[in-house]
Amino acid sequence: MNSIDPPVSPKRGLLKLFGVGLVGGASVLASKALATAGAEPYAMCAKVQWVHGHGSIVGDPTRIEVSHCSASSRQLRGTSYSTNAFHFLIPSPPLRAGTLTYVNKVYVRYRTASGASIIGLRVFDGELIVMEQTGLEFRSEEWTQQEFRFDHPIGVKTALGISLCAAFGSTDREIEISALGCEFSA
């Protein structure tokens, strides 16, 4: 305890702990009930973890003319006739010794101008590529959510990262990314 922290009574600490346990236990029971009521076979205790589009790291900044974070998304304009990768770090649920957390799906929320498209996606567990989609041509002037489903749930051993590859044409070459997410299950 440093000099800035207010003193906490032991009774208050126990009440806080009890409240956290009660809320946490109720949310786990609710998620199990929702997961078992007509869910897919391996979606037990599913949890979707999202990151905001602001969190992207641009692969090659020299190929970006404009990079702007608005309140709801990250807006990027690539140089004419270029491609670029955008990397995202996805917080993984805590790993416990002897158990794995599984990832079932990946989600991308985006919109593009007519001269930009998402052409590829890679999902990493540490340094290992666990999913790769190439030859895509995702383009939408309205906000859309694209879902990428794993053939079988992948056990997460370290940390997840997602890389999006985008292509930019000669004009109207903007892309906006609002969020990326992963669906995890125990």
C-alpha cells in the first residue's frame, strides 16, 4: 500500500470479494445455460473477445497516405495500386495449467470504398499460423461483419494475433476497420 491508497477495512474487502464471486458465478452459469440452449456442438461456454480498430499496427507505413482514428473506427487510405497488412492483438482468456482455451471463429467489422478490399486474413497463435484465408475480395460500402470459422476448434497455447491484408486501387481506396473479435470456448 502506498501513501495514496485509502485504507480498506477487512470487512469491506470481504464484501467486495463476495460480490465479485457472486457476479462472476452468475455470469458463468448464465453463459453455460445460453450455450447449451440450441448452441453448436463445440460452442459450450462461448465468449467473444473484441478489440477496437484503433489497435491496428500498419505493416508498411510508407504505403499509407492517410491514417486517422475517428470515434468509431480506424480509417486508412493506401497508396495507389498497393497492398498492406494490418495487425491486431487479441486478448486471450487466461490459460490455466493443464487446460486449453479454444478459438472457434474470428470476426471482422469493416467497410470499404469501391477501390479497396480485404484480400487475406491470417490468424496466429504466437508465431504459428493457425488459419490463413487468401484470394478474398471483401468489399462493402456499408458496415458489415465477416465471420471466419475454423474447421475444428484450435487450442490456444500462447497469444492470438490477426493480420488483415488489404488491396488499394487507383481511386476511392479507403478502408475503415471498427473491430475484430475471436470466439473462445473452454
